Amino acid sequence: MVEQYWALLVGRIIFGVACGFQCVAGPRYIEEYVPIKVYSIAGPSFAFSQNIGILIALSGGALLPPDTAPAQEILDSNSWRILFAIPIPFYLLILVSMLFFYQEPPKFLLNKGDIGEAEKSIKKIYKVNTD
């Protein structure tokens, strides 16, 4: 069914790099932003959410025509478009959130030696008074 194997290969490479980046960036983000008292819940919930997402994505394969279906039925099916489009709103939400609500993590600012900005960041992220 694949007419251009190079496109499939490039897509798989991009997907693999993105998944690897997400597997590193997600836990690091949790480590930087989540308060210590909830870290023991937030860390495992990241891995749990990943696996639930994988389960949902694989279950979505039930919408696709079976492999034994005639080639024309597989080509005419719009199910793959639905499976492709479902995560788009979630990714757009993440993108907008990062563009408009990003705050430097306090650990990063402390490592830079910028204590005043770190205090502002703590106030904004954790809603606490550092005075």
C-alpha cells in the first residue's frame, strides 16, 4: 500500500525522535514545576497517562477496515483521518499554553543565580507568599 517508502521512513524517524524527546522532556518538566509534596503522584501519573494514551490509540485501530478488505475499501476509508485528527486539539492546547503561559522554572533561575526572578516564579507557579 505504501508507494513511497522514503516518506514512510522519514515519518517514522521524525515520530521516533519526537517520542524520545517527549519521554525525556515530560518527566523533566514535572521535576521542575511540581511541588515536592505532590511529586510522588505526578511522576507515575505521567507514565500511566502515556500508557492509557497508547491503549486508546491502539483501540482506535478497530475503526480501520480489516487488512483482508479489498484495496479500494481501504483507500476509500476516512477512518485514518479521524484517528489522525483526534489529537490535534490537544496539541494545539499545549502549544498555546506554552506560548502564552510559559514561566521559567525556579530551579533554573536559582542555578543562574537570579534569586529575585526565582522568587517571582515561585509566587506565580505555586501561589505562595515568599516575603
